[in-house]
Amino acid sequence: MLKIMGQAAATVTQMQTYIKKVNPKVPDSVIKMIPLYISEGAVEGVRGDIAFAQSCLETGNFTFSGSAVTLDQNNFCGMGVTRNGVKGNSFKTPQIGVRAQIQHLQAYGSIGRLKQTVVDPRYTYVTRGCAEYVEYLGIQENPKHYGWAAGKNYGSKIIAILNNILAVTSGTTEKENTVKVNIKKMISKKNCYIGQNKPAYVVIHETDNWSKGANARAHALAMKNGNLAGTVHYYVDSESIYQTLEHSDGAWAVGDGKGKYGITNRNSINIEICVNPESDYYKAVDKAEQLAAYLLKQYGWGTDRLKRHYDASRKHCPRRIQDEGLWPSFVHKTAAYMNGTASATAKPSTSTKPSTTTSKEAGYMFEPKLVKLGSEGTSVLLLQEILIARGFKGKNGKALSLSRKADANTIYALKQYQKSRNGVLVVDGECGENTWKDLIAI
């Protein structure tokens, strides 16, 4: 049995390729509107690929041959055609027409409230939740004899079309995204805006958690247990991807921007890249690129919807991507994965197992440089970030500033950290190799 509610499995490219194959004369306006099925479906938690398959059935693959509705009505599901001779409902734009169809499917598949204003003129006529499964959209197959249509095997016909769409591969006239993303789910409903997210962007972050063991699973567990004040939709390390929020739920991730730059907690899907010392950082970045490509394809978006936390609030995040100038490459690789022209790669590492070195080639956050009073640069900034994250302050409790300069306040906090390590470190106010190792692998 196939549930109506959920995340689409087919991509926009698959749907576009399918309809071009079965209807070579399909209008360009139909091709251009197909992403709406994914984006509108995601808002209401309805599988947009199921809605599109239903439209193919109802419109004769958008030929409208034998259909009671016409293309200019923007009615792609026969809505309002309750008997022969009835023309059905009309909508001002394709988006409103698709939205109405999505809302009507939501009425059948769920008892939850809509996220957007009702545009479906027949929404209130549906017995809510009476057809949780696609198979039950057919009145003859529905145990309670409710449903969308009276024709025999109506739901099964939709599923057959969907299966043909999902069978579309890169061997067709358009290249399909060949990236296979293995997502483990550990969904939380804590510290988030439940049901309030309308995704419009994919936003990249880094955890800035250099602690040993702070991988994707550890963060996902901590979030599920309600132990993280900030929340995201995905955590990625060099080995795994964990989904931690449904896309329909808003994360506590970019609220620091207060919507000033257009990206908010209620219109974004947020990805955190883990930077723990055991993880191969560059492989983790590569996995994040694949995940970003998967999500952008899923919603029918381009890389113009791919953003950094920095773009949402001007926070220096994702830190290492920023500091190493990797963002243009990240966007380029994501686009290549979307086009099926990239393969999984990672910057080579000098070791295949966890190392105690702090060199960049071993996958650590940065190339360690000696920091002492008066030092300036990225290493100082990173030291300040770590000390702040660990709760250390300057003299008389003065908060550290991210000045990139090792002033007296920074050195005071560094000495307090060294003292806290109970003889493990020399309290000399200098961050050399031993202190760096301790800071990033504590």
C-alpha cells in the first residue's frame, strides 16, 4: 500500500523526461510547471510525484484527449467534474491549480490542517483522512466507499504511472541525477517549528564541534533527545547522513538573521557538516554536496537556491568552507551532481584511520599555527571560536571577541583552558601543537 502523504521519490527531471516520452508534443508550459508538484507537495507533506502521476491519468498525459477539462483551465486533475458534461473548476494560474490538487489529496490522505490558505473549492466536501493510501482513492477499492473517482482500479492506475516515472534513468533523452544518497532517519519534533516550514532554500552549515566522537549520529541523537538548542534537518559526516527533521518542520538554524536577507527558519532546509577529528572533512563536504544536489533536484530548484548560513545572517559559517575558499567549488560540484557529471571524490588523506596528527591532510579543521600574544589570522579566530564554545572568557569574565587577534583577553582565556586540563597541558598562554591536539580531540 502506498501512502499519499510523504516525500516524493521521483525527481523533477524524471517526471519531465517521462511526459516528453509519452507525449512528445507536450506543451512547454507543462514542462515548466512540473517543479510545482514537488514544491507545493512539500509544503503540505503530500507526495508531489503521486499528484503528477494522477494528473497524467486525468489529462491523458496532458493531451487532454477525452478529458472534461482543458489546459487553459489550469485544472490538471478533473476537479469539479462530478458528472458527464460538467466542465470542472478553473484556476488563475498553473501554481494555484496544482496547489488545489495537492490540497485535495491532503484532505483524503490526512486529518491534519493545511499549511496554506485553502484554494481547493471542494476541500470541505472530503471526509478527512478517508483514503490514506493511493489505492483507496478509487471508490470501488476504498473500504468505506469514499474516494476521488468511481472508475475501477483508479488508484492502481496512478501507481502504475508512478512506477513508470520512477523507472526513468539517465539513459533517456535527459540526464538524470545518478547520485545515490543513503539517508538514515532519526526524526525529532523537539526545538523546531512543527508544520511551519515552506522550503525555498537549502542552507549549508558546519557544526564547529571539534570534540572527538561528535559525528553525524552523535548530533542526531543529541537533537532527538532535546539536548541541542539549535536544530537542523540533516547532519553529515564522512560516513553517514542523518535526517533529523521533516522538511515540513522549521529548524532553529538561521534565526540569527531575523529574515533580513530573505532566508528564515520557516523557508529553509538546513544541512550541518560535522568537523569532528575522526571524520575525513573533505569526504564529509563531498557527501554534503551530494545531499544538496539530491534536495535541489527533488524540489526542481537550481543552485541559486543553495545558500550558506552566512547568506542568511552574515555569521561566519560554514567556517572551514569559508576560510579555505571552498564555496565556489561546493556550488560547482553540487551542480555537477545534479547534472549527473560528477562522481564521489574527496581530498586525499594521509591516513585511512583516525590519526593523532593535526595536519589539514588528516582531515582536521585547519593547519595548526602557533598562537601567542599578538598573533593574528585564521588560527587565532578558530582558537577564539573554540574557547567561546567551551565557555571560557577573558579577565573579569569579559566575553571574547572574534577579532582574529590574540589580545590579552584571548591569552587569559587560553591559560584558563590549559589550567582546566589538570596538568595535561603546560600553562604557557601559547597554543602550540599539544594544545591544538587537545582542543580539537578532547
